[in-house]
Amino acid sequence: MDGFNLKRIGIIMRPEPGNELEIKGVLNPAAIRGPDGDLYLFPPLVGKGNYSRIAKVMFDEKGDPVAVKRLGHLF
């Protein structure tokens, strides 16, 4: 595959301390670009109820993902 480079930058979402919905983990998410151009994650949560979450990926000035903003849950 020409012209494609993969760069591992680390973990951008960990379980939120004290959140009983995420107490046992945040798993491999699906990802999608919204109509607003932002990148959204839909990670399954391991904890009370085993829900999925919606999170928006936050980027630094270089365009690398650095964190997430938790937006809600999919029940």
C-alpha cells in the first residue's frame, strides 16, 4: 500500500476514575467522522450495565489525537 503511514501514538481513552459504568474497562471502539468533520468513538464500557459510550476525539495543534470528551451513553 503506497502512500500510507501508520503512527502509533498511544492510548487516548482510559476508564474514567470513579465512573461505575467504566470501572472494569473501555474496549475497542468503533469510530466515525460526523457531518461536522469531528471524529467520534463508540467504545463498549465494562462495568455496571455494560453500555456503550459516545466520545468526541480531541486533537492537538499537530493534528494528533490526545484525549476524548465524553458526550453520553447508548443504552
